[in-house]
Amino acid sequence: MNLEYVDIDGIRIGLYKDGPVGISVSCGADSAIILYWLMKNVEHDLHIYNLIAEYRKDILEPAFDIVVNKCIELTGKTNVFIHKLHVPKPPPELMFKVYKDALDSGEVDIVYTGLTKFPPDEVYADWEEKLPEWHVQTRRDGQVFAEFGFEMQLPAGTNFADPPLSIDGNPVDKLAMDKRAYSPLVNHNKQSVAKLYKALGVLDTLYPVTRSCENDNHPGSHCGKCWWCGERMWAFGFLE
């Protein structure tokens, strides 16, 4: 993959300039800052992929729309194409299929993700809400992850997929994405994300409209109690 690398306050990010670019965007701070940076620098078409479980649509879709519209407002980029996928209960392999289909069809040449590392274990050991085991395993602090391609481990006996995940009828214990998927922040935690917001000058404009909170009983703002709010507060020093 031909990328032009730049250094932003000590954080190395590669820019793809040869064709259409895709990015997976939620409504959180991590993918939002990558989206903003791509909108500022990508001349070709930019495709945005968003996957939301139907039962969370009323909470997360408005937050996603606000983030995307704010990035468009701040950058003026118009050749942006939004792909929303709402399904009742998204199986874990679905996002891999969405990326692969977009890449194989030539819709995009590369897909960026906003995956980051978690803080050191001791930082969030006492946070009120703990992460599920499968989630922690995929982004553990202290490990070095490949920036291109990624795997999702499915622990033995998991109830993550019901019925158990299989591909072509064969049970699998992990999902793997090929190297056309690029996660530039996968070896950085959210403190690096905060540095990017400051360096790119959008701490006061873009950051406040992002949503990290996973408490669906607290729409419109951050609950301040869940794990994701704890991580956000640890990195930025304030929630909104």
C-alpha cells in the first residue's frame, strides 16, 4: 500500500492519495479525528461506513450524523459518501464483510479504522464498569499490533456469537481482515488521540460533538460512569 507518512506531534499517520478511501466511523473521538484528517487531505472520494445495531439506532445514529456533518462543515469536503448499515443484531463477521466487499468491488482502495489501544491496566482497574473479555483481548496495552489488517479473537466458550460463529460451515475462533485495512492509531492509546485534537486545532469544535459513552440510558451526553467515559476523561481531562 503506497502511503505518504506524516508526523503529527510525534504520531505517525499514513495518507493514501492514489484513489478512493474508506473509513469506519462510529460517533466516538478516535474515528472522528481520523475522519477529519482524511477529509482535510484526501482529494479522491471518501466513503464512510457505519454499522449500528437496530436497537441502538435512536441513540447512536444522531450522534454519528452530527460527527460527520461537523467534519464536513470544518473541512468543506463534498465528495463524501455515507454508508449506513442497521441490522437487528450484527454478527461479529459483518463489519469484516462490509470492508472486504467495498475493497473487492473497487469502491475503495483502503479502509481506515479508528482502533486504539486501551490505557494501562492499572489506570482503569477501579473503573465502575469493566469491559467484556473479548474486547480487552483485542486491544490490550503492552502488546504491539500490526497496523495493516487485524484479527478479532473469539474466546473459547464465548457467547459473543449465537449460534457459534462459522464460515462456510466451519467453526472459527478468530476473524481476520486483510492488509487493505489500516489502523494508524492501533499502537496508541486515547492520550495520543487527545494530542491529535490539540495539534489539528479541533479540540473545541469537533471533540465536543463526539460520543464515547456506552450508556444508552444517558442519551445526548456522557454518563461519566461507564468504562468508555472513564477512558475519555483520563485522556482529555473533560468529557464534552
